[in-house]
Amino acid sequence: MKKFRFVTVVIFSLLSFRIVIAEQGQNKMLFWSQTQKGANVFNQHIYRIDIKAAKNYKISFIRLAPDKFLSKKRDFLIGDADNYVQLIPEDLAALKKILDIYAEEQMPVVLTMLSLPGSRWKQNNNNKDDLRLWSNTKLQEQAVKFWQDLALELKNHPAIVGYNILNEPHPERIYDATGTHIYATNQEEVQKKLFDFYGSVIAAIRKVDKNTPIILDSSAYSDPKTFKCFKVHNDSNILYSFHMYEPYEYTNHKTNKGKFNYPGKIKNLYWDKKALKIYMQNVSEFQKINNISNNRILVGEFGGYRSSGGLSRYFKDLIDIFKEKKWHFAFYAFREDTWDGMDYELGNQKITWIELQAIEKGQIPKLDRRTTYQQFKVLIDSLPN
């Protein structure tokens, strides 16, 4: 009898989730009408136990990138980012199976891509930027076709609440190959390239999917300062996204290595809550100028290397600002399985070589995860509405 009741509850719960999505029907933007607080999962393997844990922590959505998923082809789902023809059937089936698990666990998903035709993810491209997308019309057409094909397959999936077209685009790099500056001198031309590309993708998606929200990252790796020139599109089901890792010398382990703490002086500037707010002020100005409501702004990523001094304070100040602005946000990352540097449930503790080996083999080592580590506690305390 107990087993029967359990199965009944599970079925009813899943049906309820599907009914909610179905009721949104013509307007999936209803999901974004309230402030959503999520997490990024850019993993090679997806486990139900982790999805359940995210749900228990009150994480309200997952921003999922499938590019690390295993494939017989060079680029998951795309096949070959040098020449896209069609979605790889076995990869699509694998993605749908994973999305089904998210739906069963009632965890909404924003799907983002690290690679597109002509823009292969740097870590899958011999650590070199692939900038062909921004100057090759043929590859742009392939990227547009890819998203139309994918939207056609996923438009009715109950887990999907957003298509995030490309993670951290950086077309300005075609003008600044050195990478020493995030802005090109001709920023208007950079934004026009991004606007034209996004416009083509949006039009193609809307031919097959009228309802699913589309999420657009700004240029310069989705830097909030670029919102000064970010262009809006005539579609009410679009969210505009930025990522916040500034000051980068502090949040990045390779540039920090224990040299900088927050709040404090970092590269000749004093960084505190006021400085963070100033750095993001272009986003608010963008909203005012273009009449963009708060529920159409997403902080797609924010985070820092977990041993950085003062990280919990950094998180608290950022989240206070996000909440004040009523922006959606998603921390990076939740239980990443190929790198532990931003797995805040581990605190400052280094994982062992044996545990690293297990992770590389796709196994699930028993890690010393705790909710009491301050960096993680600040994050999960911010999640419940």
C-alpha cells in the first residue's frame, strides 16, 4: 500500500508539473514573471541525485550546457562545427533523455550552447578562439539552421523554459586579436554584428516555436558594461543576459592565487558593494532607455574560485544588488564534474587525487559536501522566495 501511494504521489507530482507548463502554453514567459534563482550545470554527466539536491536547495532552474556530453562526433549535437548539416540523432536522443529527468524532477531548464557552427567552444578547439561565425555568412546560416532544428525538437518539452543562444559571445575579438581589451574601438559595429545574427536566429526559431523565451548574452563574454550599446529586439519573449565575474583578477584563480581579497584594493581600484553596483550600472541604464522590465534581465552567471578570500562577502553583496534590481540570477556552478574550483559545497578543501581520478572516469566519488561552508551557505540562503 505504501509503495502504491508513493508511485501515485510521484505520478501526480509529475502530471502537475506538466499541467503548469501546459497552462503557460501560449506564454512561457509566465515562468519569468517572478524572480528566478538558479544555478549553472556545465557537466559531462548528469545524475538524478544532483538534480534532486538542487531541488532540495530551492534552486528554481538550471542553466544547462550540453557541450561536454559524450558524442561519437566531434561536437555534441552539432556533429561538426565546421560544417553543420543536421542534429545528430543519437545526441538529440541523449539530450531529450536528460531533459526528461529534469522534467520528472520538476526542475526547469534554460538550454545554452557553448559551441555553434563557426564558433566552437575554446576548450574543444585547442584552447583557441573560434571567431569565424562573425565574418562567415555560410556558417551564420548553419548556426541559424541549427537553432531552428533544435527549437522544432524541443518546443514542447516540459522542462525547457528558455533558449540561451550562445554562451558569452565575443565578436569584438575579430577587431582585437590580442585579447587585452574587452572593447573594440568600433563598438557599434560589434553590436550590429551581434544584433544581426541574433535577429536571424530569433526569426528562424519563431517560425517553429512562437512561445519559448529566448535569452541573449551581450558581447565581450557577456560583460555588463557592454549593455551601453546592446541592441534590443522586437520580441516580448526575450531576456537579456550578462555575466558578472568582476573584478576578474579576484575571481579567477590564475590571476589571484591568494593575492587579492574582497572587499579590498584590486589592481589599483578598491572593490566593494558600491564598486560592484557601479560596474553593473549600464544594465539599469539599458533598461531605462529601452523600457525593459526587471523580469527580462538575467544574470546568467556569477561566481569565483572557491578559495578566494572574502568570497562569501562578494556573493552576498552581488546577490543583494540582484535582489534590489529584481533580476533573475544563476550562480556558477553546481557540482561541476570536470573541475572542482567553483564547487562551493566543498568549501576551501582540496579534493584528493583519487577523487579526481574517479571524476575523470565518470564515477561519483563520495565528496565531503557541506551546507555549512560559508560560500555555499550565502548562495543557498538567498534562494527561497
